[in-house]
Amino acid sequence: MTKLSVNINKFATLRNARGGNNPDVIKAALDIERFGADGITVHPRPDERHIRYDDVFELKKVLTTEFNIEGNPREQKFIDLVLAAKPTQVTLVPDSINQLTSNHGWDTLGEKQFLMEVISLFKKAQIRVSIFCDPNIEMIAGAAKTGTDRIELYTESFATQYLANKEQAIKPYIEAANMAHALSLGINAGHDLSLENLKYFASQIKQLDEVSIGHALVCDALYLGLENTVQLYKRQLN
């Protein structure tokens, strides 16, 4: 059964827009767990424009499902945060400092040595490691040599092409997932997955362990209600 991890960054973005604590990010995370999600994802950035580093430690105290922290391991502050918080999983993303949102996977061949070093650091702390990957066979093969436990397939190109030709859109992801599975890598996925395309994606990627979804889920919740939306996303997976 594929797990649903909900990225709560957008709740923090809304809170930060006015100051104060409305909406309450911690309460939102606990409610999302209660509504049936299998995990909570956060992506703190150096400028703390949405999730703040303090949020991470407060969440760690109360979450009962899996806790996933995404971020750029080139930032020492991020490494220190993850090692101190000890989440279930850390997802390594090759973002630049001022990047609006994640938009590509790792060059697992060119950055093999760096990834090996940082992955080893987290695994010594008994934190499961996943790394962002494009659906590229060479990059998947390279990921297996870094020591990572899982990859997270970056799904923007699938989402972009889905309406025009879903069979063509999913093809490189099936190939990438088959390669990852053959190399004993776990498979996560995320970015622009939605109620529109999630069921098809999950039905085609049989080895899918987890999806991380934030933006689309929160947008849907504005119209459908948070509890209903979490359960709708779960149904797409099951």
C-alpha cells in the first residue's frame, strides 16, 4: 500500500503572511494525521519563508506518523537541523538558495562523492535517506551507488504531459521505477501530483512506497475541506 505524506509548507506560508499563529501549523499536522495521512513532510528553506526551523522541532515532539524533512544538504544549517530532529526520513533536494520550488533531480554521477558523504552521515544517525531523481535510467543507476535507501521520482513532467498523452507521460517513470526496484531502491514520488493524475500514476508504478503531496492537496482542501481531501487522496492510492 502506497503511503501518503502531506507536505504542510503551504499552511506555514499562509501563517507567515500575517504573522501570529493562524493557521496553527502544528494543529494542522495533527489533524492531517487524524484524517488518515501516513506522514507529514516539511521543506524548510534557509530564509524560513514558510516552515521555520522551530516548527520542525515542535512537530517532532507530537507527530505519531512518519516525519519527512526535505531540503538541500549543501546547507550546513539543514544538515544540523536534520541530525538534531532525527526524522523518519530525510529527502535530499538539489535546490539553489533562492529557488521558488524544486524543479530537478540530482546529477547522481557528477555528484556521487558528495552524495555518498552526506547520505552516510544521515544513515549513521539511523535516518532513512531518499534523494530527488528525474526519471532517467543513468541517474537511477547512479543513485544506487550513493548508498541512498530510496529515490523520489520528480513528477512534474508526468503531470505536465498527463492530459495530452498519459501513456507517454508515464513511460519513463515505469522504466525508472523498474530500474530502481531491480537495484533494491525504495521508490517515492512527488511534485504536481493531484486528484486528477494520482490514481493513474500509482496504478502504473507498482513498486511505489510513498507520495509526498502539498500544493495540490491544500488547494483542493479550500473547496472540499481538509478531512475530506486527505481521504480522497488516500482513496486514489488504495
